[in-house]
Amino acid sequence: MFYELRHRFSRWRAYRQTLSSLRHVPDRTLADAGISREEIRERARHASLYR
């Protein structure tokens, strides 16, 4: 049970860090990477699953 909580917290923290990082990226840079502002949450969620 402790392992599961630690794992969930780690994923949540990765999600929040990725979300914060992407929100600070200029629109032009996001567009060059093929990411729209509307996709930021989805991309952060996806990234947190693979950490």
C-alpha cells in the first residue's frame, strides 16, 4: 500500500512539473513542437504515466 501511494504521488508530482513547464513555454515554441495550449493538460498527463 505504501508503494502505491508513493507511486501515485510521484506521478502527480511529474504531472504538475510538466504542466508548469509547458505553461511557461511561448506559443510560438509550442506551435513549432505541434502542441496547442488546449493540449497541455493531456500532454502533461501522458508524460506523467511514463516516469
